[in-house]
Amino acid sequence: MPNMSIKPFGLFPAIAMIVLSVGLANHVLIVPLLLSEAMRDAWMSVFVAVAVVIPWALIPLYGLMKKLKHKPFDRWLFERMPPFFGWLVLGYFLMLLYLIASETLIVTSSWTGTTYLPETPTFVVSCVLLGICVYAACSGLRTIAFVGCILVPFVVLLGDFVMSANMPHKEYGYLLPMLEYGFPPVLRGALLCLTSFGELFTLLLFQHHLHKQKSFNRWHLLLLILFLALLAIGPITGAISEFGPIEAEKMRYPAFSQWRLVSIGKYFEHVDFFAIFQWLSGALVRLSFTMYLIIEYSPISRMKRKWIGISILTLLLALTAYYWIQNMITYRLILTWGFRVSGIVTMSIIVILYAISFLKKRRVTSEQHHRSGEPEDKPV
């Protein structure tokens, strides 16, 4: 496994990578869960979540990014707290990254098997996707970010296209009456949204790879959050207005189903291959991005033979996908429960770390520096 130095990259590649990664969760993965929880009021849950996420992102998250000063997150962490608590926080983030990677692999493979490759074993699909993403992760974060730059304009344009093409099929009266079942379903839906927005914690994990002159400011974060919110509201309101709240709630993949209504003139009716491009673009970046961060912040980055650690991680993801693809009903229940909890926990940890950032540095021994991965580069 080659040991390549990581070159810094700019703001736009970072934003493109986040838009495709978190955008897949907001635009695809969370939509059926939101429709099940809040039904026709699911779109209101996004607004409630955004009202919480904006102050969280602009104060503790942004403040913590400034406190890091382009230092690797684990190095900063072990300078501020004892090793036990440092590993506890780092372990939580690594576990969360693994769950994000496995969720992406499981849902994408299951969707592939039930839509356009029904005769292909889903395990084969998941292995092929995993192999491509492992190669991307081994190519480095800069490569993943630049791939995101190429893909994101096409993904956004296709999203605008499906929204415009389906206008004749939309009946926005289905969005009313608001709060039909009261405010509790909206709050439950907002908890799910907080988890997808909470994935912005990954900014802390790769901010040291950005150019020092081209880092995030509050305006960048605000516009990013609003755009991610738009990515969630679009397919939710589209599904409700096109299929009605009852039918939309029953769908496993509402965003994909909207593509099946699109036709171009009299002769082009099946253009849902554009949806396949959209989904796989997001899945490629999301899975390879999370795998890279797992490798960078886990002991794999300090192994002499990194390929062994990467192979173990790949095997674990493949086995996890194989098991849960056979038990998708149970997995969806677990996924819903996880989405209700992990967002609150993640955001709370960021707030606590921001408070800790005002404390003085600890004296860190050379052994602790080594365990935290400093000062070496951590490429794959």
C-alpha cells in the first residue's frame, strides 16, 4: 500500500464532498423514515431541525473548528483531555463513521437489488460497490473531494430537472392541513433530521487537509446548511404532492419513485437511469469518504502493513451488509431508532468539546502523542 503525502485542497471540493455525502442522507436515506414518522407534516420537521442546527453549527461547531487551527482532531483531543476520555470520544466518532458507511452500503445494495438489478445477488452488488470505494479511499481524500467536484454539478442539475419535469403531476394541496396529528410527529421527525445534519461533525475530522487561507467561515456553514435543508424538503414535498401522503408513506424509495413519473415528449419515458447516477454518485463519495476517515483516525493509519487493516475493515463492512440485507425490515426499525438518538448525542458531544476548548492544554507525553497519531501524516 503506497504511503502518499496528503496535499491540501480548497473550499469548493470540501463543500462538494459534504453536499454529496450528507446530501445522500437528506435527499434519499432519511425521506422514507420522515414520511413514516410525520406523514404529511414531514416537511415541517426539516424546518424545526434547521432552527436547531443553525445556532449549533455557527457557534460550537464553527468555534471548535477555529480552535483546532488546522490541527488533526485526535492530536487536539489528546492535548485537551486524558487519554481515556480522548479515546472514548474518538471511539464514538469512529463507530458513527462505521455505521454511516455500513448504512450507505446496505441501503444502496438493497435498493439496487429491488430496482434495476433484481437478478444479481445483492452481496455481489455490495462487494463491487465496496471494492470501488476502497480504491477511492486508498487514493486519498483529495481525490475523493475532486471527484465530488466533478459529480455535484450533474447531481444538482438532475435534481432540478426532475423537480421541474414533475410539476404537472404535483398537487400541493396534499401538504394541507398542517399539524393534522399535532406537533409531536413533527418533533419526532426533527430528531431524525438532526442526525443527518449532525454528520457535519466530519468537518472537524478533515479541516486540517484544507488550505489555511481557504477555510470555512460562518457564511459558508449557513449556506451549506440551507442547501442541505433544501435537498431534504424537495423530495419530501415532491413525494407527498405527487403520490399523496398515504401512498408516499408506504414507499421505500420515494425519491427514486419520482423519477418514474418523468417523461420527455412522447418517446422518452424511462429516464430513471438518471436517478441511478444521482444515487451512486452520492454513495460513492459518502462511503469512500467515511472509510478514509475511519482509516485515518483508527490504528490502521499507524500499521506498517496498512493493507491488512483495510482488508479487515472491508471484510467487516461486507459481512455487515450481507447480514442486514437479508433482514431489511429489522434493519429499518434499528435504523429509525439510531436516527432518533445519534443526532442528539453527536451534537451534545460537539457542544461539550467546544466548552473544553476554552481550558488550558494538558501536558502530553511523547507516548500519548504517538497514540494520538501525531505528528505524522496519515494517508492511506
